[in-house]
Amino acid sequence: QVQLVESGGGLVQPGGSLRLSCAASGIIFSMYPVGWYRQPPGKQRDLVAAFRSGGSTDYADSVRGRFTISRDNAKNTVYLQMNSLKPEDTAVYYCNHVRSSRPPWDWGQGTQVTVSS
């Protein structure tokens, strides 16, 4: 059974930074294309950063140049470094695989990011 545990969120001022972590058990992250999703209040959950097959990375236009996805295979953990945060980045952030042909793993609890002055 796959378990995903996201952490690292919090309240930050505009222009600030946060690093999110997603630890997995039950799977080996490095074997799958995985990414970070976010769900703003009252909106759908969207993919914002991903590792694709082959190890390349991909970002939503809204975060490109500000967010960086990385991973530590030894810790089976994926990270999201978020810089120059904006109020519109406020959301609950989740990790999961990015294979559109397969149902997602069970979602974790997510981690809340709030960008506000």
C-alpha cells in the first residue's frame, strides 16, 4: 500500500520561500514519474511540477522559474523548492505520480501553503 506524507508548508510573506517534502512508503519513487499538485481554495487540483520519464522536469507556466522539483532517492523523498512566492500560490500541496493513464495513488493529507502579508 502506497502512503504519501507531505510536509513543509506554512504561512509566508509574498516574496518568501518554502521547501516542501513528500516522503513515500510502499513504492520506490525513483521508479515512477512523480510530481507536485496543488489545490487552491474552491478550485480543482492541478499539476505544478513533475519529473517525467527519463528524469526531465516540467513546470506549469505559473511557477516556472520560481519552483524547483528535486528528489533524494536514498530517502525516497521528493521536494519542491518554492521561491518568490505569490498570494496566488496559496493552496494545499500534494505529491503523486503523473501517469495520466493510471489512477492516482491514495492522496496524502497534503501540506497547506499560505502566502499573505
